Amino acid sequence: CFRPLYSEQSYATGPSAKGEAPVLTNLRRIDVRPIEGRIGNTLRNELIFQLRGGEAADATAYRLDISIANRAQSPIVDPFTGQPETRTVSLSVDYALKPAGQIDPVISGQEFASASYSYTLQRFADIRAERDAQNRAAVQIAGKLRNRLQGYFATGK
Amino acid sequence: CGRKGPLEPPPDAPKTTVTKPDGTTEKKIVKPSRPFVLDGLLN
Amino acid sequence: QNANEFIPAPPKAKKSSKGGIPNFMSSRPSANGAVVDRSTATRRDPNARMLMEAKELVYDFNNEVVTAVGSVDIYYEGRAVQADRVAYDQKANRVRATGNVKLTERDGTIVYTDSADLSDDLRDGFIESIRVQTTDNARLAAARGRREGGKLSVFDRAVYTACELCRDNPEKPPLWQIKAKRIIFREDEKMVYYEDATFELYGYPIAWLPFFSHPDPSVKRKSGFLAPTYGHSGDIGYSIETPYFWAIAPNMDATIAPIVTSKQGVMLKGEFRHRLIDGAYKIRAAGIHQLDSDQFDDKLDEANPNSLTIGPGDKDNRWTFQSDGEFAINDKWKWGWDVALYSDKWVRGDYDLWGKSREAVSTLYLTGQGDRSYFDLRGYHFYGMTRYDQQDRLPNVAPVLDYNYVFENPVYGGELAFNVNATSLYREDNEFRRGRLGVGSFSDVALIGAAGTYSRLSVDTQWRKRYVDPIGQVWTPFAFLRGDLIYSNPDSSARVGPFLDDGQEAFLRGMGGVGLEYRYPFIAMNSLGTHQIEPIAQIILRPNETHIGDFANEDAQSLMFDDTTLFSWNKFSGFDRIEGGSRANVGLSYTLTTAGGASFNVMGGQSYHLFGKNSYANGDQDAARTGLQSGLETSRSDYVAGATFVPVKNFAMATHFRFDEKSFAVRSAEVEGRATLGRFQGNLSYGRYDKQPELGYDDIREGVLAGARVFVTKDVYVGGGARYNFDRNEFDKSQIGFGVNNIEDCINLAFDYIREYDIDTSARRLDSIDHKFLLRVDFRTLGSASVSTSRSNDVFDGEN
């Protein structure tokens, strides 16, 4: 049945710092590798807070590699101008968590998130709206990666 | 007739030899690394 | 919009090996062709011994001829000769092999012939009726082969093809082949010359050239004429483009392509590419002085001469200029530009210059990325190319600065970050969004582009820290502070009145807030997998938003309230608006991760405006009316929910919904999915957004785009895609196509038919349909040719 994920007694794999749930200690020991590009920078900054909660980095015990594929589509297009009326950004992220010093990952997989915005003939407003949609999708993915990682540390799977 | 292909790096580009994991060495272009006035803005 | 916008690109076609046309001709020092070559670089190995095996050896001492008879095998320096009978004349240093001779080169090329007269090191010599198979299994047969001086191979009455000959009756002509009186391969020039060459398809000669040459395929860049392209269109007549590629240096080249048209004269089109140590740039330009510009002087209504002109009208000189480049300053910083300038909206479409384009965004930028920081400074110039674009409504924006910085080390125990944004733009004419506000007559509903100058500098800092208490509850206090300095100088005009008061003014807007986020994640495990459930609550205390509507809203016009914005502290999408008043956001998230690695996540919630001014309800003061009918304008917001489903790698789907807080009516629904499963590739995007008359959206915006490609066999795929517009309830774009790869291992074929509205702005009628047929044929090792024709007719043919 359900039990608190971050409570100290929670069964978890790995070391635990003084009075801290082992899951949290493990999360803080993940070194998220740098990701190229603006979306990568946003995703990495958000993920680092989700893992460390603002505290300083601990000794690295795991290394997380992330690659991002970014795509945008328009399901609704004004047939006369050919210009989209809305546009949907989707981020597909491949991740792999490796114990420090080892090559093959303990867990790896894919996460996916999408965010939409209204599109008009004002191209500057569209560029800024697309940038915001990318940020929203990146924050979504950071949350999903945190869930996946803490799930692994809490259950070993 | 001719054939259009991708550009190659400039011949006078400084190169360093990099040994790939399988031991073979490979010439890699040296990336520019001159200091820039705004470097301080980035951590 | 590229042809396969619906269908994700197929996985990379199998890369053909690096070999070329019979790469036994390639320049590597190893032997080539029927005869052995010793390039001058390597000395002859003095103690290399020739091994000779045979059933029977006959020594003729006085003529010094050794004759081997019966399945003879000769090996010498990595080359082998098998034959029924080989005579080795030591005095004349010749080796004569006869009877199903098989010569194998060092690089694996095999040559079959009836008789071969070789030098003793199997280097030079004459071959009778040879058949060659190269390592990348291209085939060449010739009546006679001759090799001279290790540099030149000459094949008389030769046939070349890359197709597989069918085993049971090799007499059937291969799919395509090139028959030539003579094929000469100049190893030093790495060129292959054909004399009196005929290209045959299915055995039928379809092209004949007295002389024809191309570089040995292992050569990647070679100056010379490229394949010409032909075209025809009503306005420019017949056109032929003959590009000449000039490889100036390994890192620099130019392509000059005159386009001779029957009606408009000659257009000069060129591309220059240059790669330097730090980066690369390219310039593309084209220009023409049209001889018969009246062809383009179309009137919307032909009968009435002074009706609206569509198309470039009587403009004679038409040109395009595009350039892009990017240079690295060091490992963190780079700068670059991407500029596109045109004489008019239609020139790229009319002359099919590097494909049609409806976007012309020119930008110049400087970008830097640190460990946890990002800096981007750029300028924009826009050129609207759709029928409805008016150039002076599009802004020139410079500078646009985005500088985001997160401190690596904790400040007061938590994470401190700041963001700077500076935007300054100018445009000449206003742009309004018009609507009927439900049922009335058309009127200006929102101002989405204010003429005049608008500049803003915004700095915001935020601090947050996560505390976890012993029983596992997560408390995240946070605080933020924001300051905006705005200079607004809109042009005065009556129409702008109701949206923006004109006159030059400067404003200082501040905002600050504190808040707390509470999460309590629970976890459980069972046979299905790991379940995580997490209630989330957030409360934000802050003063009201000020100066709403005192200045234009340029970068925060789009507002889509759904689960991706539920827990944002500021749900606006830009800096021109900022959420004020105190607000609580509540939600519940459930995540399932199965043992197999599949993940499923669903989240839902609602947002409550506690006290103070609801920035979204006050959207009516904002010039762009952002916030109205967004679902946030009521104290109790709409319900929002979202689900993501990734059952297996490369199959993912995300959905977002918004339900009315009273009637549960669907206010917005989105589905976005993509799948690559074995031989199936699918792509889906659906969106439905309720009416927002106060923003100018009088109708429900709803559409779906779906595309799929199925590999029927390893090499044959069938694909299709369509976009359906529910408002007009018809398919506004549909596409079907098929592709066959490796037909007899030597032809790749791809065909696409696209039916869409003729949005080429020079179309006279709005609803004419454009039918485009694209055929691409790729002859392995030779090159590819593509043909595209498009014909547009009006939907109601009978009418006009």
C-alpha cells in the first residue's frame, strides 16, 4: 500500500545522510550532465532544483545523461493564408542514469511533454510564445524525470 | 560533370590528434578558445 | 512547409558503402581492375613469392614457360588469379590465363574474364570480355580491358550498372545500365569518362551522350556542371537551370546557376559557401530583369482593371538575398546571422528558388551558454509573405536580450536565480484582431500590434528552498521580486483609442511576492509497477498588477491555461503582463512506472483567485485582451488536467484538457502523439479550443493533423497524411505517397501527391486547390533526379 516517499524509515537502496530519507540523499548525488541549447539549460536548471532542493551538490554517485528532441506542429491552420492558428511544441527526452564510473546505465528511457500556444501574424509575439511553451514543456519533463528517479531509488526498479 | 559535396575544414586549421576509445588516433580541429569580454556573465 | 510535414522522416536509408563506380578503379594504391596496379608510391617487394597451385604443372625449360593446368590458383602480393589454364612466361614476364578466369583484387573486387594477358606482377595487361564486380557490388562488363602505366584503365564496348543481375537468366537487361563504346578511368584525375554512352532503362535506350563524365564516386567534391533541372509554369514559361559547381578550395565553393526562361529571360542564381576555423557562412542570391512582367500583373477580378492587384504587379527587377552564418568565439560563446530579403513576396515561389517559403525572419544574434546560465542578445526583422501580411504592420525588434542565471552555490540555503529581459521594437502601422463579439458586426476587438515605439527592461529574481519534514511532507517556500522600466510611445490614431492611450510616457512597474508550495508524495509497489501519488498545493501572496493597458502587450499575447501553466507563479507567457493578486493552485498528480519501463502520468487541478485584482479578469484593460475567456478570469478557475503516456520507447502521447468550472464543458482539448513501432511510423496532433469572442476568436478552433508511414516490406513503404479543418469541415491538406528502395539494389524511388489549398498568394481565387506531384528517382552510385509538377484548379471547376 502507499507510504510516504521521503519519510526516513522508507525502504530505499543506498546510503542515507543524517536523518534524511535515503531517496533524497541519492537524488542529491546525481550529477546532471550539461545539455546544449536554451531548452537544455532550462530543463537542467529546473531538474537540479527538483533533485537538490536548492542545497549544494553532494559527492557525485550517479551521472544522468539527457538528450532532447524538440519539434513543433500546427493541427489548426488557416487554409487561406497557410498560417497556423495554434502551434504545439513537443519535447521528447532520452535519459540514462549511470552509477559514477560505470558505463552501462541502471535505468534509461524516454519522457515526453507538449505545450501549445496561439499563433498570429505578429511573428515576434509567436516567437516569444513558442519560447514560453518550450520552457513549460521543459519544466514538465523535469518533474517527470524527478518522479522516475525517485521511484527508482525508492524501489530499486 | 561535377559533384557538390560538404565543405571540409580549412587546410590551415590547427589540429590535435585525439585517440579514440578503440586506440586509433584521429585529427580533430582545435576549437577556438580566446577570452571574450562577456565571459564573466556566465558561470 | 516541406513535403513530408505530416510523416516523420523515415529512418536513414541504408548508407551505401564508400565504394564507387567500380572502386576497383579507385585511387587506392592497391591493384585495380582486371590488371594489377602497383602505384609508384610502394616499391616492389623483392622477396614476395608467387604461389602457384594446379593439378598439373608443365615446365618448358627452353622457352622458360611454366604452364599450370586444372583449377589453377596463383597468389601474388595479395592478388589472386584462378583459371583453367595459366602460362607463366618468365622470359617475357607475362602471365596468360585462359578459361573462366577469376581475378581477385586486394580490396575484394572480383573480375571474371575468358582470357587475360597480364604482366608478371599481375599489374598491367589486356583482358578479353571481362566482367567486374566491385565491393559495393556495382558491375562492369567489357569486351576488352586495358591498363596502362598504373594510371589509366580503358574498357572497350563496356556496360556499367549497379543493379543485381537476376540469377536465373542473366541475359535479362538490368533495370538500368550505361552502355558506352569506351569507358576510361583516369586514376590521377579520379574521373570516369564515357564515350558514345547510352543510358538504358529496362533495356530501352532513353538517353544518349557523345561524351559524359563524372568523378569517381569516392570523390566527394569536384568542380563541374551539376544535373540540370527543367521546369514550366504559366508565368515564366519553360525554364532550364544548369548549375556549375566551382570548388575553389577544400573549405570554399561557389555554385553559379543561370536559369534560362522562355518568357522572362535569364535569371542569375548563385550560392557561395565558405568554412573558416571558427565557423562557416553561406550567401544565396538570385536576380532577374523580367522581359514580360505583365504575366505577373494579375488582378483579383480580371474583368475590372482597377481591382486589387495580387502578385508582384508590373515590377521588373526581382531578386532574393539570403545569408546565414555562425561563428564560435570560444567554447561558451557564438554569434551569427540568418538574413532573408526579397524584392517581393512571390519571387521565391515564382522561380522556385530553393523551394517556396512563407517565413522570412532575419536575425542577428550573440549567444552564450555557461554551466547554469544563458545569454542571448539578438535583433529581428520580419518580412510577411502570406496574402494577408502587410509589411508595415510587422515590427523591427532590436535588441531582444534574455539573460538567465542560476547561482550554483546556495544563497541563504536555497536556490537564487535572476532573469533579465530587454525588448525594444518599432512598427509603422497598427494591427487589430477583428471579430463580431459573438453576434454583432465586425469590429476591432484587440490591438495585437501598436504602431510606434515600445521599449521595456525587466529584471526579476527568485529564491526557493525545499524542506522535507520527517514524515515526508515537502514544503517549498519561495519569494520573487520583479521590476519593469517601460517607455511607450504609440502613434496617435482614433482606432487605437479604445485600446491604448497615445502619447509618449515612461512607467515603472514593480511586483513582488512570497509563497509556499506543499507536496506530499506517496509510493506503492505491486505487480503492475511503481505507483506514486502526490497532492500539490501552492499559495502565492502578492500585490495587484499595475499599469494594465497603459502600454502595449507585445510578448505575452498567447495564454493557454492548462496543466502546464497550473503551477506557474506567473501564468502569462511574456514579460509585458505579470500575474497579480493572491492566488492558490491545487492539484493531484499520479505516476505509474511499470516494471517494463513504461510510464503513465496524469495530473489535474484548479486555481483559485483569493484576493486583490485578478489580472486575468482585468484582461479587458489590456490592449491585446489577454486573460479574457482564458478560464482564469473567474475566482474559481476552470478545471485543468493532463496525461502523458510512454508505453514503450519511441511511442509517446500527451494530452491536455480544460473543463468549465460550472458546466464541465470542454473548453480546450489537445492530443499530441508520435510512434515508431517496428515498421510503422505515426504522428498525430489534435487541437480544439473553445470560442473566445472577446479576443476575436468567434468560432471554435479545431483541427487534426495525422500522418503515417508503413514499411510494407523492408524496402517498400507507403505513407499518407492529412490535416482536417473542422471549421471548414474539409481536408485542407492531404498527401499520399509511396517509396520503393533498393529495386534490384540499384534504384530508390519516392513518389508523393499533395493536395492543398493554393496558398500561393498570387492565386486569384481564394479557394483554388493546388495538386502537386513529386517524383524522386535515385540511381545508386550515379546520382538522383527529381521531377515536380503542380497544377491548381478551382474547387468549383464548373463555376468559372
